[in-house]
Amino acid sequence: MSERTSVPASALRYYEKLGLITSERETSGSQRRYSKATFYKIILITLAQSAGFNLDEIAEQLRKLPDIHPLPPKVWGPLHKLWERRIDQRVAELKQLKINLRRCTRDASR
């Protein structure tokens, strides 16, 4: 799963410890198996982190989702809107940061 999602195995174990995802253990060893729904949860976790959500916020979001894939539009829609608002907020913050950096550079060169 680590290779498929580009998420380190240590992060997957941490997500599992936090209860964000679940796995099944093979009886012959300690190798974990993940369902297709869990694969998509891992993708959602990485996207949510990229959008600026912390793991506590992501855990709250995942609690509202059924353990199925694909997610029904009535479930995905509100989450999608929440993520878009967060991304828009981050874009605005980055634009302001860029303005502040220009001001600082301008003031430093005087």
C-alpha cells in the first residue's frame, strides 16, 4: 500500500494507530492488507493534508464518511465544499504572504 499511495509505511501504521484507517493482518506474518475503501481513505488523508487540514480535523471528517468507495455525491459534496473553502483560504494567505515579503524586501533595500 505504501508504494501504491506514496505514503511511507510508518505513516500508514500511524494512521492506523490513530484509527484513521484499518487493516487486516495475514495469519502467516505481520504483513497488513488494506481494502479498496481504505486505499481511497489514504488518498483522501493525503489530499486533506495538502489542503491544510491537520490529522484531528481529518479524523473528524473521516468519521462522517461511510467505509465504501465510491462515495455517494450527497456525502462527498459537503466535504468537497469544505476543502475548497480551506484551499481558497490558504491561497489568500499565501497571496498576503507574497505581498508582505515584497514589502519587507522593499523596506530592507532602502
